Amino acid sequence: MKKLITLVLMVLFAASMVACAPAKAEKTRVKCPACGYEFEAPMGG
């Protein structure tokens, strides 16, 4: 029973990690509120 629970938890953990990963690297359009200049912000921190 312990092996079954461990397997289920591992599958759920893997599924949650895949769900968080972006399908493709999309850039976000950002508009400066002061000057109105629009640019694409890079993904990541």
C-alpha cells in the first residue's frame, strides 16, 4: 500500500510540474504608462 501511495504522489508531482511549464516561450507586451512606448518583456525573473 505504501508503494502505491508513493507512486500516486510521484505522478501527481510530475503532472503539476508539467502543468507549470510554459508550452512555448511567449513574450508579454508591456506599455509604459508615462510615455506610451510598447515593448516585449522577456520571460523570467
